[in-house]
Amino acid sequence: MSTGESVSINEKKIDGYIKKLGIEKAVNINVSKIRGELKTKYIGHKIYAFQEVDSTNIIAKFLAGVGVEEGTIVIARSQIKGKGRRGKKWESPLGGIWLSIIVHPEISPQQASLITLGAGVAVTKAIRKLGVDARIKWPNDILIGDKKISGILTEANSKFHTLDYIVVGIGIDSNLDLNSISKKTKIRATTLKDELKRNIDERILIKNLLEEFENIYEHFKNEDFEEILYEWRSLSQTIGSYVVIEQPFGKILKGYVVGINNQGSLILELDNGELKKVISGESHITEISKI
């Protein structure tokens, strides 16, 4: 946004779009207090907060498209159409933290997948500050024990051979009631409230998350990917585990995870001893006796 005119046009677009949403201002999200306590250079300096949205990623992608500043955040108390990887529904009732972060890294689209790993590190470190042993399950889930506490959905928009923007969607089951989600999801999920036996201060968790994200994103912008991968490996619950990986078109891979390479691909030792590089898929940590 290089001219006063372009800023004005974009602000009108933003105001018009947000008014069309018809969504009331968020209750219990004190934006001023979050911003006032943040120790970041740019992440979270602009925050759009809503009571209910279809998806924070949808709003964030619109805002990114009209040129909002890097580090802009969209937060909602609940989502109607939240989604996870591979188009799966992400249940987002009241009581969780649902937010999206807009960034504009000057890197190639091929390196964009590493920001998901970096976001996983940031979320895990923020949660661990509360005193729980959160770990990362490849590629984008955060676990406490064998239960899911958080998920990440990264969506990138590229033009030619460059990235226009990346939206990092993050959901954390903080204080929600597990009875408010489906039985199928409830079996695999936990909440910070249940783990700590108390309600948590979501404002502090959001603050910690944004600060951790900026720290890891600075490594990302500087192409210091080894630092991101080092931290990811140290927090991984996947490395050393036996996994079943579901890939597109029904393909299944099984084996021990021996590591992750510098592109963020999983290195799997198959049952026949072959080493396999896995770029994408849904991983399930299991025991051989249960296969």
C-alpha cells in the first residue's frame, strides 16, 4: 500500500466486507489488552475480532488479498464452517481459540510448507508454558498424550513463482466443553481446561502464541530453516513412533518414523526396511500389535 489513495480504497473494501458479515463484535476478547501486553514487532499489532464467523481463514484470505499489513490477526469466539486439512470439518464451538495470522514472506512457494512446521513449534511452545507436555504429530497436529489439543491449517496464495501471502489458521481446544463436539471428535480430543483442571486465561495463551510465532517466523523469513527443524524435531511425538499414514487415493504406508528432512518431509522406514520420503498424508501413531 504505497499511496494514501490505495490505503483508502482498501479500508473501504475491508469495512464493506466486514459489514456484510453481519457479525457482532466479539465478547470476552479484549483486543486492546492483548495488543498492549504483546512484545512483538508486528505480529498481532492489528487484530480483527468476531463473535462468530464461517471461518477465520476465509476472512484472513480476503484481508490478505486487499493488502492488510503483515502480522494482521483474525480471531473468532466460534466458527460455523471451520476446516482442517484435506477439507475435513474442524469443530469450533465457544470455548476454544480460533485465529488466523496473515504473513507475506519473500520465499519460493516450494518452501511454504515449512511454515506449517514452524507454526507447530510456536503453538507447542506456547501451550507448554502452561505446564503441559504438548508434542507435535506430523504434519500439523499438537497432542497431549495421545489426544489432540490443537490443529493448524496453512493456506498459501502464489503468483507466478512467488508467494503473495500465507494464512496460518490455528485452533486450540482451550476452555471448551468436550460435550459440545461430536462423539467421533471427542474420542480423539482433549482440552487445556481438562488437562489442567481449571479454566485457562486465553488472553495469556494468545499473547504467548503470537510472540512464539513471531520468533519462529523471523527464522522462516531469514531462511534459517535448520533452526525451525531442530526445534520441531525436539518437540516431535512422531519421530521414533510406528505410524500408519493415509495418502490420497487410498494409499497406506506403515513403518517407523526415523526423521524429517530439510524440506519437512517425513522419513519412514517401511516394514521391509526401505526408507521412504513422505511429503503429505494423515499420520496415525499406533502400536504394531494393533495393526
